[in-house]
Amino acid sequence: MQMAETLQAVMMTKGDSMAPLPIQYNSLVHNVLEGFAHLTKRLQALEQELAELKNLREKELEQFRGISEEWIQREDGYKAEIKRLEVVLAKESKDGLASVTLARQDTLIDRSGSKRFQARLKRMSTTTDRDPGMLGESVDEAVQDCEELME
């Protein structure tokens, strides 16, 4: 950064803006141009990495949506089967509906949590938020590289 500031000060203090810089500043100009080229390449690499991560995130999100829908369909199928078995139990048992109520008391199925879980699944599968800090380390590394080059 100091090199760029030195060049800026020299250019601003010389009288003629069209006059060339003194030869002692050639290495500073070279370092600034080299740093610019390096940072441009680094920026392109980070942009490409970001695009790849976005594509990967979209693919993963689509897979999650598919799995969530499959999960919900299977759970609905299980609920329908349980309901069918309860109806059969009520019809075939001598106690009727009392036997179904008794069977439900000792069940392992959480009937109230299922709807909340399905709602969370649907909410998560429709969320398309991006994580702004996803590439934080890479950006920090690029800034550090820039500072090292300018010193």
C-alpha cells in the first residue's frame, strides 16, 4: 500500500502531468502492476469458486427438496396404513373403538410432532438463503496477499 501511496504522491507533486516519472520509481510501478495482475487473477479464481459453490448449493438444495418430498409421502403412506389397521382393529375386535384407544396409549408414534416436523421440512426445502460468509477465508486470504504484495 505504501508503494501505491508513494507513486500517487510523486505524480501529484510533479509540475507537468505529461512528464515521465523519474527512473528511481520504475520498480514501484512494476510492483504495483504486478500486484494488480496477481489480484486480478485471484479475483477471477474466487469468482469461479463462488460460481461452483453456488451450483453445488443449488444441486444439494434440489436433492434435499426431493428427499423431503419423498419423506413426507412415505410418512403419509405410513399414516394411512396405521389408520387402515386401526379401522380393521376396531371392526374385528370385540371391544371396538376401545381397543383402538387402548392401542394408541402405548404407541411409539408421535402424532402431534409429525405435523411440526413436516412443516419444518417444507420450510427448509423452500428456503433459498445464501450464506454470505461462505467464502470468508478465501477473501481474507486474497486481502492478505494484496497487503503482502504492496509492502
